[in-house]
Amino acid sequence: MKRRTIALLLTVALAVSMLVLPGTGAQLNRVMNFTDVSEENWYYDYVKDLYEANIIDGYGNGIFAGDLTVTWGQAFKLITLAIGCRIPAPVPGESWAYPYIELAIDNRLVYAFDKDYLADSPTRLQVAHMVARALDLLSISQGESPFVDCDDGYVTHLYEKGILWGAGEDRFAPDSPITRAEMTAIIWRVYNLEVSEGMFRHSNYWVEPFSADEVEPFGYDTSLFSLDGEFMTYGDETAVYEIGVDVSEHKLEIDWEAVAASGVDFAILRIGGRFMQSGGLYEDAYFRENLEGAQAAGLKVGVYFFSQAINAEEGLEEAEFVLELLDGARLDYPVICDWEYLGGSTARTYGVEPADITAGIDAFCSRVEEEGYQGMLYFNAYCGYIKMDLRDLTDYDFWYAQYSTRPSYRYHFQMWQYTSTGSVPGINGNVDMNISFVPYGG
């Protein structure tokens, strides 16, 4: 199991990367005799167990030096080795820790770092975030924080898993550096606790499932899905659903009369978006033409905005932009926030926390609903499990994307984008196809 592998590597890495090792190799059945560690020290049992298991060594000269702090460079090396990275080649003229910056960034421990700070110490909060990423525990707890000085979802999650404790009484001391003793305690807990119990695996992440009270569980019978040519069907002739397409300016001119005649019920039109690098807003070049044509052909219509909001303020800005373009236009289907994680490290959304992404989507949907439209969010499994916190978005309808003949998501949704390679008369090339289980607009 990866958790156990990480724990073992973490403890070995501690010995080789952040401690000054004695000249002799590890010995079997050794007895801890550090002169500065006694049973009166709170970390005595952690150090004793890990030392006698040949997992850690001392600082040298018979001491452990538990009060010394860990530097960024040491933390980077410790954690990147822990997740299986190879020791990088040294860079001439640079610190021994310099090559670990790239490894730390590549493995999401941090998203940017200045080499001038390698000898500085990370805070307890920063280490908590790195430990969560090392264990792939990226879901955020919404439980009440046990600490009066730190209301951080990742810290609360690690506390609930038994990995992190406080700094005394009900304090976490998030801005304090982490000591060797504290790091040893964390390693011991990681090594001895089943941190992934009750979680499920998605991609390379462990995810905490939501309860039925938090997010409605998946409610469809997958055996009732079937393709009839390009159109997805569900159930028997009594089932209520509608078939639709979603399009942007990339489809160029569309013959909407032909689309409607093919049996399509609705169209979701891109109204605009935000650029992934610059962050500027833009209107879809064919939005106005598509809106007029689709509605004239008798199709129900909704719109989506390609969001790259990194906070609530930008989500609100995007909503205001959409409302201005709509100018009170009548819609049957929702106004949809289509937040997608694209562009890798060059995108402005790289490294943005799920809480901030969620806040941006919430601000967008809340604002459009103030103007009488139905709010909705679009996501695939990765974004729905990892990049968003759906517990904070249950006031809005969900549009789920999975290109398959049967969906396999854990939670319920109102609309499903089931392919990006559909074919519909009147639209050039492949087109996204959707089935809606809610007949929006009556």
C-alpha cells in the first residue's frame, strides 16, 4: 500500500536527509541512549521506537537535538525521497538543496519557490500541507477545527486522521517552524496509522467520500442507459429526459433548423470565457448568432462560461460579465460555470486551493440566480473529486462530463455530457452530446 511505502521512505529519508549521521552504519537491536532525550520528553516514545527500529539516527555526539528546526531544503529532500524520487545530481555552484526545488514543484509540494529561502524554515502549517500532499490526502475537512489559532481544512483533516496534533492545549501554532522532534512524531503516526481507511482512490489521490447528507449519492440505474445512434436513452418510454448539444465558436456556422429536425431538444452555448494565462475575459464570437438561431429553431437554450476564476471576486466578475452579455435574455436551461483545470503549470489556476475554486464557482452561480437564472456547475471526475468541494455547491445543479456509455460517478447530477465525438446534422465535425434528466423550461 502506498501509505505504508511512503511512511517507510519518509522515516528512512529523515535519517539520510535532515540529520547529521554518525560515521558507523545502522546496527541491529540497538538501544537508544541519547543524552538529551528522557522519558520526561513528550516525544520520547516516538524517538525510541523509530531509533530502535533502525529508522532514524541522532544528530551526532550522542544527542538527538529535538528542538532544532527543519529547513525548506531538508523538507524538500525528505518528502521527495519519500514519494520515490531519485536523488538529483548536484548543480555546480548551488546549494546541495537546490536540485530539490524542481522535484518539490514537480510533485506539488509547493507551486513556486525562490532558492534564497532554502535555508529558512517552513512553518508547521506549510509542513502540514506538504504532508497531506505526500499522503495524497487532498480532500478538505469541513469539520470544526480543534485549534483556536488555525482554521485550516487540511490541518483539520490530518488531525482527524491522527497525523497532526497541536502545540499544546488547543493551539496549533501554524506560523511556528517545525522541529526535529515534531517531525519524528509525525513520521511515527504516518507509519503506524491507517490514514486511508474509509477513503477511495481516484487517480493518484486518496479522497474522503461525502456522506449522503452532504452530497446526494448517484441515483441512476446504469443498466437503463443505452445508445440509440448518437442519442443516449434512459429507461423506457415513460422516462423523462432531453437530449442536447453544447457548442462554441469553434463550430463556426451552425444550421440550427437541421439540428432541431434531428431530434435534439436543447443547446448549451458558450457565452464567453477567461483566458488561462492572462486572465482576461472574452465573449464567444458566435454567441449572439447561436442564441438567435437556436431559439428561432425552437430549441431550448442555456449558456456556459469557461471559468478560470481563482477566488470569489473573480467568480463574481465573471458572472457580471455574463449578465451584461445576456442583457435579460430569456433562457430555458441554466447559466453554467464551466471551471476546468487546464494548462498545467503555465495556467493561472495552477496550485489554487479547492476552497478558492469552490468560492469562485459559488459566487458565480449565486449571482446569476439573483437575476432569475438557474445556476449550474460543470465538472469531470477529477475536478469533482479533487479541485472542488461539492458540499459547498449543492444549492446548484450539476453537469457531469464522462465520455462513456454509462456514468460511474459517486454523486448525483442533473445533466451528463456523455461524448465529445457525437455527430448531428447542421453542425460541422464532432460535437459534445448531453442528456438532461431535468426538463428545464417546462
